[in-house]
Amino acid sequence: MSQENLEIVRSIYVAFAQRDGVTPFEHYAPDIEWENLHWQPVGVPTVYHGHDGVHVMFQDILVAFREFEFRTLELTPIRDHVLVTVDEHGVGRMSGVVVDRRHYAAWTLHDGMVTRVCVYLDHGEALKAVGLEE
């Protein structure tokens, strides 16, 4: 199951890179929770619920940044989780400030559906989220 989960998460990142806004939602549970407590641009919510919430989250990102890209570096399956190391690049829409940083996304899947995603800037916190230690 963990390899299957890894392939699902990989397909979502590929779809995102191709600006495919449909395919990821085929893998998101209707009650998905997406949490960006340590990553979200200032002034937007940190937790999003359901498909509508995830749509709003991506809209918030696109409003905040005129350029925004993810590059996945490593995907690690861990039981019902996939931990993804991501380099992100963005350019602020209003400020022009360039953001280049690494984040760690802990994806939780159940029966082949993504039920939760939590994004961290700290690798140790992300490891704890999936039940591991540094």
C-alpha cells in the first residue's frame, strides 16, 4: 500500500506541474484537510477543508505570487503517509520578493484517497508528523 500511496502523491505533483487542476481532486477525499501552519503567505487561512477549501488555497497562492513552482526532491512512503521534500520558488505578485525555500509535506492517505496534507518548514516536525524521529 505504501508504494501505491507514493505513486498517487507523485501523480498529484506531476499534475500540479502541468497546471492540471482536475487530476489531483480525483485523489482527494471529499473531507480532505490541508494545513499550512508554517508555510502559508501572510493574511490567508492556515487550514483548508474539503475540495472547495483546497481550491481556495491554490487561489490564495496564485493571488499572492505571480510565479510559483514546486520541485519534488524526495518522496518517502511511511505506512499510510508519504513525506515529500519540496523546493519551492515564488515571486510575490505585489512586492516582487523572491521566495526560494524548502518545505516538507506530510500526506496522509486512506484507501487510496488523500485525507490530510500538512506542510512544514522544519524537517524534524514533518518527521514527527509521520511517526518518525530525526
